[in-house]
Amino acid sequence: MSTLGTLAAMAAIAVVFVLPGWLAYAGRWTEWVNAPYVLHAPLAMLWIGAGGEFLLLGSLVEDAGIRGIGRLLGAVGMSLLLIGGISLFWTPPSLRPRWYRERER
């Protein structure tokens, strides 16, 4: 993928995943809590989006010729994607936002 294509993909991921996830964590978007069958998907969106961003950033760094750091960023991205995948169904209490934990009490 070209550098411009990678940057375009990063912008798309930020809008589609990171922004709604950030709004859910910040408590600005809370309507999803009462929706059936949603589980913790809006919270997972932030982790999945951040993982995608790190993967794409790692590929940009790899293309620039800095292999070690690019692979490290890719590994961080894969770890964040794993956390996001798990968080789709169950988000550990330590990763839940404060407003959500207070609502559960």
C-alpha cells in the first residue's frame, strides 16, 4: 500500500472506530448501554481502532526503513486488536470507564 493509501486508511479507521469508542469511554455516547445484544462493542471499538492505527503506523515506519520500531508498533497494534476482540464480549472492569462502573453498582 502506498504511503498516501496508508494515511487514508488511518483517517478512515480513526473516524469509524476510534471516534465512537472515544465518545463511549468519555460518557458522551451512552445510548448503547440500554440496547439489547450490544454487549461492550462501543468500548471495544476504541481498542480495535487504536490497534488498526498502530498496525498502519508500523507499516509506515517499515516503509521508511526503520524495521525494528515498525515491527514493535505492529506488535502493539496486534495486542490492542486482541484486547478489542476480547472486549467485544467482555470488558475487564479495570478497562471499563468510570461512568460505566458506577452505573453497574
